[in-house]
Amino acid sequence: MFERYFSELKELKENCCERKLISLKKTGKYIFEDNKKYLNLSSNDYLGIAEDRKVLNNFLKIADFSMGSASSRLLTGSSYVYAKLECLLSALYRKDKSLIFNSGYHANTGIMSALLSKKDVVFCDKLNHASILDGIKLSKAKMFRYKHLDYDHLEELLQKHRNDYDTAIIVTESLFSMDGDIADLNKLVELKNKYNAILVVDEAHAFGVYGSRGLGIAEEQNCIKDIDLIVGTFGKAIGSMGAFCSGHEVLINYLINKCRPLIFSTAIPEINIAFSYFVITEVIPNLKTQRQELLKTAQKLRENLAALNLTTTGSSHIVPVILGENKTAVKASKVLIDNGYYLLPIRHPTVAQNTARVRISLRADISYEEIESIPDIINKAANI
Ligand SMILES: Cc1ncc(COP(=O)(O)O)c(C=O)c1O
């Protein structure tokens, strides 16, 4: 009865693509597995907040919140704690309204499937996250994928196809999670205005890290006011759980009425929402130096990888080293882990065929000295 699944799993294993769950213990920047200690370079905890006991203890001193919400936000799950965080986000982004979701995956699948219908069209960066693609598939809208960060290609597609459909959405990540590179949001604003489209920007990996107040790339590029819907997540640099979008009142009200992951899932508990609020108001504003240091470490690492002719992309705190075949990435990861660096291989289908990589997700609490041997280790492993 399960033969099909068994043989597919076998094939994944043979192609070095099998995924497994691992039981880990985490303390600060370290991961412990089988009593061995590793530097954690594979999480999205870019500012070291999720594992910071001091932050947690300070939060717990003021925490008087429930651990379960017991229903969807449309029933009794939407406590005042949600309203407080949504008001804060709207004020920070200077948008009419904000809406919190259980996760970035819920947000993107819900937003795309709600805002788009069969009569609509979406222009999607080729490397946008799976949650965006899944939402578009659910919507049944026509999708055109433009070449990654290639805005001439996007314009060509807009020129050719925009007028054949009702609503048009352009959707992009601001900081691409697998390549560490950054979208030109002002160019996208220009195109969305020219072709009468809604611009949706997913700041999942930039929220908390970029911009003078940590609001993301849109803040850094000074175009928050021109973006129709900004999506951010609390599960990465904020060290919490959940996601949000901020935008025009009509869009938010429409989502409250039509967004299925919001309507049909139990809301995440107050305590998580309150923790996100605490981090955004009490922690992030004090981490300006750490955020700057994080980007300096990334730059130094990129320079030293390039000096060994290793291929990297992007310019952010996510530093991918492209190794090609799955088995090369698996081998490099194994050697890095043997040397105390918890760095996992990223393979197809998460990235394109023959672009398997190790992705170094830097953290503000890791200094360059702690990772300086990485380029050498990868270079040796890739060339054995
Ligand atoms: C760009 C992007 N958007 C959304 C998500 C999903 O966010 P979450 O982990 O909160 O579901 C991710 C997850 O890695 C992501 O990389």
C-alpha cells in the first residue's frame, strides 16, 4: 500500500535529498547534538534574541498572558494584545492598518490566495519563497515569473500581459533567503505605478535587521509609503513566532473577511504576541551597533570566500556558498559540522538544480574570529 512513498523516499536518499528531523538542544549561539557543541549558523535568529535568556527573563517579569488562544481570531482568539501589536506596527510603518497571522507561511498563502482570483495576474520573482508560490497556486490567478531581480524582464511581462487581466500584483521578497541578495524596491514602485499593480513585499529576513528602526529594506530604501502591503515575520530576527502585514485599510479589511488561514486556524497565544511586542519596543531599538556589526562580519566573510574563488551571492547577513551538486554541499556541510560549525546543506528543490549550497546565516552574537576558518574548510571540502 505504501510502496510508492517508499520508493520516492529511496530515490530522495539516493540523490542526497532526503530530509530528516533532528533533536537539538540550543543555548545562545550554540547547538548541542549528542553532547557535541556547535556554533549555530543555520537559524534565522539573526540578532540572537530567540535564545537569549536575559531577554526572556526580562519579558517574563511583565508577562501575564495566556498560553492558548482557544479559537480563531474571528471568534475569541483576538485579544487586546493583538490589537496593541497591530496598532504599533501600523504606527511604525505609517499604514492604515495591520493584521497578524500565525506564521509567514500562513500570511503569504493567505494573502495571495485571498487577493487574487482567476481573472487576475501576478508577477512573481523567480526566487520568491514557497509560501508565496503556494498562495498563488491556491488563487488560480495567472502567474508570470520574472527572472530573479531582473526588472527589465518584469517590465517586458507587464507590457505584454498586464492589460489582459483585472487586478495585477507584483510580489517580491525584499531580502532573498537563499541568495542573501536584495530587491530594488524603488524600481518596483515605479513599475507598479506605471502598470497599475499592487506591490506586495515580504520582509521576512530583513525585518528587525535592516533600516534605522529595523523595519526592513523598505525603510532602508526609503519607500515604505509607496508599498501597498508589507509582510514581516516575527519568527526570524524578532526571535518569536507569527507574522503580520501592514497596508491600506481596504486590503486589511478584505483579508479579515477572505483570508482562509486567518479565519480557519486557532490564533497563536497571547504570550507570543506580547513577546513580539516586547522585542520590537524594548530590544530591537537597543541593538543598532549589533546590527551594524552583523553586516560588517558578512562583508568580511564574503571577501574571504571570494579570495578563495568560492562563489557567493548577495550582500546581506545571509551568505550562501554555491557548490553545485547536492553531494558537494552535503560533503561540505559534513566537514563543517565535524569542525564545530552547524551549517546544513541546501539542496534542490529548495534551490535550483546544480546550485546546492551551504548557507551561512550569520548572527550578531558571533564574531568574525569565531568563523574565520570557514572559507578554508569549505574550499578544502569542495575540492577533495
Ligand atoms: C521569504 C519568506 N517568507 C515567509 C517565510 C515563512 O515564514 P514563517 O517561518 O514565519 O512561516 C519564510 C520562511 O523561511 C521566508 O523565507
